[in-house]
Amino acid sequence: MVIHANKAVLFLILVGISACSSLNFEPIDVNVEPDVNEAILDSTADPMAGDNERIINEARQDGRLERN
């Protein structure tokens, strides 16, 4: 009985391996260049960027931030 159980487990392992090897995976497309159709973001349109620039300018005026 134990021999049949071992053979059944071995058979299931081999079927699982063969099922995984027959899958057709598509390659992942990695494009690091931006699409020409995408709009370039304007930092002045972002309210957070305006706040950051204001904070940096105030820190420079107060002497807390040295300009490089």
C-alpha cells in the first residue's frame, strides 16, 4: 500500500512539473523611454511644487538654506 502511495505522489509531482513547463509565458515589455504621446508635466501647474519653491525661497532669505 505504501509503495502505491509513493508512486502516486511521484506521479502527481511529475504531472505538476510537466504542466508548469508547458505554460506559454509572454515576455515582459520594459520600455524606459516615455511615449511621445504623453504630455510632459509642468511643475508650475502643481500646487505642491509652488509650495516647495516658496518654502525653499523663504529658507534662503532667512539664511537657513545656503544656495549652492
